[in-house]
Amino acid sequence: MATESRPASAPLTERQEARRRRILHASARLAGRGGFDAVQMREVAETSQVALGTLYRYFPSKIHLLVATMQDQLQQLHETLRKRPPSAPEPSERVAETLMRAFRALQREPDLADAMVRAVIFADRSVGEEVAAVSRLTTAIILDAMRLPGPPTAEQLSAVRVVEHTWHSALVTWLSGRASITQVRADIATACRLIDLTAPTADPGRERQHVK
């Protein structure tokens, strides 16, 4: 199979998108069977039935591939959450429920989770675009759960970043055996309380009077 070159910004054709999907599925399957070390570019190429040169044109390195795999897994989760959104009454509770659902999905395939998280940790500046895409998607998932009536404030976005960092850290500590599921749930719930604290007050004038 001949290799092909395409500009990074060019939209994928239907055939190219199907090829990319096969590559990501192969990456997830191999990682799920044996973790980070099981994902070898040559085997990914063989499993997805693409030439090795073609694989490298889509993903320049194993790190690029695994970070893209994480983005793909989060995208699937995002679609599922849109079909079955969290039902808790408070924004903080909905976000905590959402992140625990994401955590449980990763918990079902710990080797895959470990491979993707390690890739994000190992990523250098050359993988910045892919890592940023993962972060944007995580932010979108959290904002969807918050169900804000309008654009988020700067303070709310700051709270979202803290929640993201906490979720990522909790995942790392769980994968390394340094945190239990109970601890993960508690840490995520605690961080999510920041979301309620940053909600704009319903009556700013009354709030100012109270402060006086």
C-alpha cells in the first residue's frame, strides 16, 4: 500500500478518516492488552492494515498516537454523556458524576488508561496540539455538565482547570496504586465544590449590602 502525504490542516477525506479510525482502534486494542509497551508502531500498522509510512504520516510517534487515542476515547465518552447526561441538581454534583463515569470507563481497561496517561505525561512540545485537544475536550465535557446559562466567567474557567488537574492527578495516583477508588471519588467531589463557589450571585446588590 502506497504512502500518502497531506497537509496537517487539510480536512480528511472519507477514506482517510476511515483509515485513521482503524489506526486508533488498533492502538486502543493493543494498549488494552498490554499497556504502553504493547503499542508498537509496526504492529499498529499491521493490525490496522496500513503501511508503516502511512501510519507515521498520520501520527509521527507513538506518543502522538496514544494522545490521539485518549482524545478519541474522550470523544466517545462525550457522545455517551450527551445521550445520558448527569441528573444531579447542582453543577458541582453533575461534574463529579460525569468525571466518575469517565473514571469508571477507564477503570474497566486499566492498561489502556495507563498507556494513554503515560503518553500525556511523556508528551513534549511536538505533541502540544494533541495534548491541547485533549484538554479542550475535557473542558467541554465539564462545561456541558455544568449547564451554564451563558458563557463561563474567568473564575469559572479557573475552577474548571483546577477540577481537570485534580481528575488527572487522581487518575495517575490510582494507576500507580497510591489511591483507592474511595479517595479518588472524595478528591474529585472536593475539587468540584469550587464550581458552586464560582457561580455568579443571583443578586449582586444584596451581596454587596451583606458585605457592608
